[in-house]
Amino acid sequence: MIVWLFYFKGRRFKLARLTRSIVTSTLSLALVTTTGSVSYAQTNVEKTSIQAEVNGMKQIKHSDSFPVLSKVKRPEEVGFSSEKLKQVDEIIQQDVNNGFPGAVLMIIKDGKIVKNTAYGYSKKYDGLSPLKHPQKMKTNTMFDLASNTKMYAVNFALQHLVSTGKIDLNSTVQSYFPNFKDKSTDIIKGKDTLRLIDILHHTAGFPADPQYHNPTVAGSLYTQDRNETFEKIAETPLEYVPGTKNIYSDVDYMILGFIIEKITGQRLDDYVENTIYKPLGLKHTMFNPLQKGFKPKDFAATELMGNSRDGIISFPNIRTYTIQGEVHDEKANYSMGGVSGHAGLFSTTSDLAVLLQVMLNGGGYGKVKLFDQKTIDQFSAPSDLNPTYGLGWRRNGSPSMSSTFGLYASPNAIGHTGWVGTLTIIDPDNNLGIVLLTNKKHSPVIDPLINPNKFVGDDFATGQYKAVATAVYESLIK
């Protein structure tokens, strides 16, 4: 790391180039506690000895360690306005006052935690009935990440496997699963030649949501058995000629999850939890958390009546109770046993901040290196077909993405959203990360007969992301 420093000498300011050499001492590390909150402890690791040579500009070796998060005393230290950040609070709190369920907002910049604030309630309803004493949202509340699973489970795993030379993105799905091929009756063909890179770009030809869990919709593709789900995916007809357009599809990431399992010989949850999350010290990022010692009260609740859209939808084994600590996504829950490449991961803002910092650091955190900057650049580069798509990552590649990134994110910002109300933004140009976790679907369906997927929480500014993301950027001091 190189730092430029102006210092006073007599009546003149001198410019010194500072470099770091690492010797024994202490650094302030951000630690995730057993309650999920972030604490700050002095840990005997390494001391940064800064040596400056005026005019000579001698470069000194730097450490192999990656920056770790620490907390700012004042947002102004990293270029934020405390007053303007209060306006961010006002947007979210006003929505809560008007009926929005709850949220937690985390902002990191320049390796510092600027903000980690909880708003509203983690649970307001039991079924359709409002609770007399709603459960308050906390900064350590765990959330169903929905489609952010795609990034922080599958993409992190693939980036690690690519960086370590264990996978080639130009290899075909068929090279891992020989039975993954077209049938003679398929109208649109092309499965035989589908590569991992095609699937990551969402150009593989698959429908967005075949609803394998629902026999009325899925027909012969119906299954609620994880052991046969890949077989049903392989039988799923393509909806368009591969490579001709981008259609965001859960099926793509279900396939990628199975490929990771084939390569590593481990189930997806075991692999990412032991290879990625535990080495980083993350104790609240996992699949199926209720099977791993957590209680429903630890989570932000989602849909009020299971997956029934307030009683309108029905299929075998459907949940009709308020979901809390179980993955909401139907395919992930019923057809994949809670562990899927497209949904199922739970986390907190504190844990996700570490994962965002890994990306901002170029692939590592502290003493842990997961992948390299070259791999990050490969995964975040724009698709030739659509500049808003990277390899899985969504990019701020056109004004159409302002609903995700707000009005002022850099063109190189990447991130993702999740259906139940989660947003992550990684902006390398500003060395900035934003995590907005909400439980916007923990609210009544507006009109189940007209649109069973439109919830009251969807209509609030916080649930639409743009206003919050824009306000965060506006809080940066120009």
C-alpha cells in the first residue's frame, strides 16, 4: 500500500511517499460476536511501520495481509456527512412509521464501517394478525438473502475455484453431467453445448421459474425431492435459443450449485460454510440455520402465511404459517431441501460487510485469500449482449439499473437484489459497500387475486431500494 503525506517543514509543505512494512504489534480488527454484532478488539497480529523517505521515494515491501474492517468514530473520517446520513435514516424510519416492516442498513467505505443501523421490526405479524408486541429489528438479526445467495454462495465459490485453477468457465455442463443434453422432442436445442459462462450470463435459454415444487405448474417436471431435482432440470425445455438474449433464471444457478457439488464432492452448504465463511470468521452466514442452533426469534420474518400468498395459492406440503428462519423461496425449500445455488443463504449485515470487503480488497480479508483481482475483473466484466450483466453479478451498466444502484453509483458498481427484500452494492471506484436487508414481504399481499406477488412492503421507498441507495451516495461529501 502506498500513501502520500503532506507534512510541514519550516514554511514549506513537503510531499512524502509512505509505504508499509509489517512487524509485530496490534491492529484493530472487526470481530463478529456470537450475537451477530460487530465488536472491535485489539488483536496481537501485525504492526504497520510506516517509513517515509522524502524526495527519494524509496519503495518498501508491504504485507500480504488484506485490510480488515474497523469502525469510524465519525463518518467524516471517510468522506461522509453525518448530517446527510441522518436523511438516510429519515427515509427508512418514515417508511417504518407508515407501515413498512423493518430493515438493517450497513455502509462500509475505505475499509471502515460507517453505519450499521436497525429500523422497525423483525416480526410484526403472526399469520394475518398483527402482533400486540412486535419483535424489534436488531443489527444482528439474520435475514433470508433470497437471490443474493447466488453471489455470496455460488459466485464466491466459483471465483475461488476459478482462481485456484479447479474449474474452467468455458467447460460445458455436459462435461460434468453427461446426461445433460437435448431430447429429440425438444423444439429448441442447445443444451449439449451450454458452457458455465453462458449460464453465468443468464443466456442459457432456461425459463425464469419452472416452479418444480408445484405440480399444477411444473407438470412432469414436478419434484419435491432434492435427489431427483437435477434430473428434472436437465429435462426442462429451453425457452429461447441460447446466446440470443439475457433472461434472468433461477434454473441457471441451481445448475451451478450442482456443478460446485460435483467438483468439490461436497454439498453446497458444507463447501461454502467450511471453505469461505468459517475461515473468514463468519458465524451467521449459512443455509438451514434452524438446523444449526438458531431460533426463529433470531430472524427477520418473511411471508405471513407461508407460501400461500395470504391463502390464494396451494400445492402439496405448502407452509401456511409465518416464515421465520426458513428459506422463503419455494424451489429452494421444497425441491432442494433448503440448499440451492439460487436461494437459501441467511446472513447478517455484519457478515455481509466482510464479504463485500473481500471483493473491495481484491479477493481476501486479513490472512485469508479466496481469489484474486484478475478473477474479480473476469466475473464483473460486462456481457457483450447486455452491459448490465456480468458473470452473475448485476452491473450498473445502464440507467435502467438505477432502481438497484440509485442515481450516483459508478459505472463499475456491481451487486444484486433478493426477492424478499435484500440489496448489496459493491462500488470499487468509491471503495464503498452498501448492504440493505429488509423483510418487505413480511406484509399483506395488496390484492392476491390480481397480483399475488405484490406485497404492501413493495410499495415503500425502502422496499424499492433506489431512494436509499441514492441518499447514501448523496451523503458523500463532494
